[in-house]
Amino acid sequence: MKVEMNLVDKSNNTVQAPSNGESENISASTLSSLFASKDRDYLLASSTGSDQQVKISDLEGMVIGIYFSANWFPPCRNFNRVLIGVYEQLKSNGSNFEIVFVSSDEDLDAFNRYRQSMPWLSIPFSDLETKKALNKKYEVESIPCLVILQPEDTKGDATFYDGVELVYRNGVDAFPFTKEKLEELRREEKRKHDSQTVTSLLTNPDRDYLLDKTITRKVPVDSLIGKTIGLYLSAQWCLPCVEFTPKLVSIYQKIKQILEEKYGEGFEIVFVSNDRDHNSFESYFGTMPWLALPFGDPTVRSLAKYFDVQWIPCLIIIGPDGKTVTKQGRNLINLYHENAYPFTDTKVESLEKEIEEEAKSLPRSEYHAGHRHELTLVSEGSGGGPFICCDCDEQGSGWAYQCLECGYEVHPRCIRAVTPRSSIEDR
């Protein structure tokens, strides 16, 4: 998703643009210094009229988004679709919002093709100096990037550099991108999380059930109340998802087996599909022993937004009280397998202490059958940290055997100790 969304305020009143006569807006000269060149005082209008021009001075008094993007980069194309929806909704409600596209495309044809979908303004592709100056001024290190300028911010104190995240997370609700508005959104988000329940997360006005593995039987969402729940955001087209799912199935079955004798405890997983069509959903869900939201259900998108899911696979753990335990369920499964249950901070701290105790008895260095150099035991405080084990390809954290020459790392449990000579020969 990496996987990876009217202009009205809360009282449904249209938000009005500030009056140029009553407030100190960013001046036309300042806008000109940003977007103009020595022989150009205009921007290109939307692609429906490629020869049309809009005076830069017409942007005075507007909230402006400077949009750094390129057609060749898939994350840009994905965000572009989201941004178009937000832009068109804001404009239809009379907002004082405009976007200026700064292209990182490789040639004029690519620039023009990309602009075909864009309803906003653009810096001409040929104006390399202005594009370079904007990239430098706003320290653009990656794309897509959306920088938000406020009309009354003459010193740049209210400039937001994380417009992409704001749009992904809040859509049109983020407008007008002021500190006050974003603080209001944070308070609202906290209120939702504080009042969160399994029912509020997984139902909507048209549906109060989930699907079991037959895809035909409906399971009431209320039957999950009091259980630990894993929300599994995944898709068949995603290779890391396909690789992680069998592991999760195995751990799920082990946890269920362990809990069979513990009255009152329960664990369930709900598949939240990001598949591209219903056939892919059915095929992929057929490999899973748990429940699922119906394909294409609007709750799928709302959960991704609510939990700010940036990539898949993602396993979000909900506790028996309906509150979020962790968004790092996948990492905990990789690190601790079935021992990670119930995924709480207390449990993780206990597991970390166990690993610390076990590490005291480990050799300080080893030769591993899969590597030619000597490996040194390191901890997070002595050069270690999060890593991907080069032997089993699972995530690791804390203690590891690390090659100080080339960075090769393995879990202590993955070490196959050998003599130096046999290590080299095996390699």
C-alpha cells in the first residue's frame, strides 16, 4: 500500500477565502518569486486547455499546494488519484485552494501524459530553473511531496511539508491545513480511539457480520466481543503478503490450540482484503482459516485510514476490551511466533527479558555454516537493532550474530555452528 482518501467546516458552513483587503496575504511579488521566471508570469492551466495560461497573481489569497510528482513513479500515480478526488471536492464547494504541479518527469511527452488527469495548474516542463529552485527551497528529498502554503503566512511559519500524509489520512477534512484545523482532527481521532470497540471497527449501517472461510456463512461481529482480534490487511498481489500468510496460518492454529484449554480466552483473525478483484479475494481467502470482511466493503478503506496503514501485510491487534494493543502484530509474530500472544506490552517485555537471560549463556562469537566470516554476538546497545535474518528471512531485533566485515546478520536460534574451515567450504 506502500500499500497503502465540502469544503465545509463542522457546522456545514462554506469556508470563505480571507479578504485581501483585511489580511496580510502572501503578496503577488512573493508568489512571483516562487513560480515565475524572467520571461513568464503565468502557470499552465489544466490539461483540458494546454495552451491556456493563468496569471500567478491570481493565486493571491489562496491556500496553495506545491505538488512535486512524476508519472514514472507508481506511488506518485497512486497518490495522484487520491489528490484529484480531494481537489475536485474542495473546488466544487468553493474553496480558496489551488495546486501547482512541479514535474519530475523525464521528458515533455511524459509530462503532458501525466497532466491529462490533473485539474490544477503546472510549472511549464521547460522551466528547469524554477523547478530546481522550488525543489531546493522546500528540500524535497522524495516524491510524491505536497507542500502547503497559507495565504496569511508571510514568514513561512505555517508551511506544512507533509501534505501527502495529511491528504491520505484526512482527505478534504484536512482543509484549510491550518495548525488549528489539524489540532482539531487530532482531538477527534483521539476521541474515536478512546471510544473504540470491536463493533464500531468492524460494522457499518448496512452490515453487522463477517464471512467465514466458506464465504457463504455470516458470523455476527458481536461474537468477537471479549476476544483478542487480529486485523490482517493483506492482498494476493503482494509478494510479502503471500510469503507471510502461511506463517501466520501456522501461528494462528498454534495459538488456538494453546487457548483451547483456557476458558474465557479467545483469539480470532479478520482478513481485510486489499485484493483487486473478487476472484483474487476468494482465491486468497481460501488459504486462510479465519474470518473476513466482505470484498469491497467500505470498512476496508476506513480501517486503513483509521489505523494509518502505509504498507501491507499489516497485522493490527485489538484487545478483549476493544482497544488497540499494537499495530506491530506482524513484527511480533516474526520475532516471537505463538509466544507473542496476547501481544501486550507486558508480554513483549517478558519475552525480551527471557532473551536477555538466554543471551548470557551464548558464545561471544561463532562461525555459521552459511557464511565465511566470523560472526560476533551483538545487542541493541552494542551495534545491533532491528534486522532481517540472512538465514531464515524473518525479522530480528535485539540480540544477533553479526558479521562486522559485511553486515551479515542471523538470529541466535538460526546459528549452525561450524569450524572456520568447514564454514568457508560450505560457502
